[in-house]
Amino acid sequence: MGRRARTRRATTAAALLAAALTVSLAAGCTGTHRPGPVEDGRGTGHDEGRSGTPDQGEDQWPPPSGLTGASVLAVKIDNARAARPHTGTDSADVVYAEQVEGGLSRLMAVYATKLPKIVGPVRSARESDLELLRQFDNPTLAFSGAQGKLLPLIDKAPLNAQTPGKTSGAYHRGATRPAPHNLYLRPDRVTPTVPGPDALTTGFTFGSAPAGGTRDTSETVRYPAASFTFTWSSSRERYLVSMDGTPAVTTAGKRLAPATVVVQYVKVRKSDFYDFLGNNTPYTETVGSGKAKVLRDGKAYDVTWERGSARDGTTFTTDGGDPVNFAEGQVWVVFAKAS
């Protein structure tokens, strides 16, 4: 499917080892960062007069401006235990989960149809993010910084990089958590409007469930030092998310509950980057093809995924080649290492 094939239906418009490893992620994981005024590592930061718990993720709808946005907003989200609960992740259209150093996990939340007031905690970017984001048209990527050797690649990537200090007032530090788990983004400072569902050039299709499938009310994906469990709730018609065995909620107490979960089996290899403890940064390959499991409506569908080039979205098809529709609502894509 070409990058500009807009397969999402118009109806969507109305609608986290040992302590050393945890410290590895807590310290930023990848060494040298490009700092901004709030990214000083001391937790005092540049709070813009804010203190206490961050805003509770209320949606700004309609957006503050009457203009139409041009691209999606992708935010790198800290997923260490000390970073939870998150703020604003329930408003994302798509949430990607990937393995990082030490076998831990990190999230990327993508926003196209609504913006929460606050998102976070925000953390650093990885090399894999650049390939993953190529499927979107000039996306805005909000992140706390990156390893010095990665920064030139980010500068060359077709995206709008938004780090602390680039846009006045976009970031602030909360006072209830220690750094680096307390950096938050005000999305409307970097993208005041939302582009709408057509900007989600992911290849996903939405609609009626495919034929077949097997009953599957709970699915767990394990990384060496993290896990995600998705449990079907028939009353909510959503999958309730747990991380490392603990129910995942927002700072407002709202349970994270996507309508569709994709476990995408991919090649995970070593990259050229390491954290300050010498842990290699895994590179998750999202271009190519392989197997996946789509969870929707309490059933699991074994499917094939394909992404021909970095500029393409990812398609999910049955054995017969038919597209596999997702349920309307938030989608989680969890990248798991192919066996």
C-alpha cells in the first residue's frame, strides 16, 4: 500500500531487572543528549510556574485554533515503573510499544484526531523511531533528547523534531516525581491543531471483523524485563492494559483500554548505539513482512503483516490476502521479537 493511500474510514473522525538496569533508563539510556532549559537532569527544571500533578489529560476539542493541522504528533513516552501512571496516552489514536535497553520498554503515542492538554512523561528517541515514523507525512516528534551520535540522523529525517527549549513553554517538569520521569509536553504548543484521521497513513483498515478467529480473552507479550497483558472486557468492549502485572491507568485514574491490539512479530537486532552502562540499544525493524496476531472483539486473528518500504504503511491480511479490519477506537501495536 502506498504511503498516501488513506484507508482509515471516515467514521473515525467522529470518534515498563536489576536496579542498575532501571537506573540505566532513568538516566536517559543513551548518553549525551541535546539539552533544553528543562532537560537539566536535576528535576528543578523550567516549570513555567507549574507544580504538583500534571493536568489530567482532558481533551481539547475542538482544537484551540480553527485551522487544520498538517501532520500527526508522535510523543516518546517513558515506561519505566517510576514513570507511571502516564498522562494523555488514552487520547492517542495509536500507541506503539517497543523493547529498549536492558529488556525494558518504551512507548510512542501518536495523535491525529484529538490532543490532550498534557502528555508524558516524555523521554528520549531511538534509531528505530525514525524508520517507524517514515510512514507519516512530516510528523512532529516530541522527545526529551537523544544520544549525540543519533542526533545527526534525527536532523536529516523528514520530521519536525521538538525537544525541550525549541518551542517556548512546550515542556515543563512536574514536582511530584524525580527527574528524569517528570518531563511533560503541552501538545498545543508544538502542534496547535490536529490533522484528522487521514494523516494516519499507517495502512490500517477499520470496519467489520474478518471471518474466523479464535476466542482469546487475554494475551501477554514479554520482554526480558517488561511485559504487557491485554485482557478483554466484554462490558466495555475493549482490552484492559496491564504493564508488568499492574493495571495501567492514567493520572486521572482512567484505565487504558484500546479497541484493537496488534502483536507484530518483527526482527529485533543490535544497533550501533549503547547506553552509558554498555547496554546495546535494540533496533526494531518495521519494514519487511512477517506474522502478527490481531486482537479485537475478544478474538485473535493470525495474520500476515507487510510494509514494502519505509514510506509505506503496514498492511495486515488474512491467508487469503484480504485486509484485516480493526475495531474503531485506539490501536496498540506491540513489537515482539520473531522466533
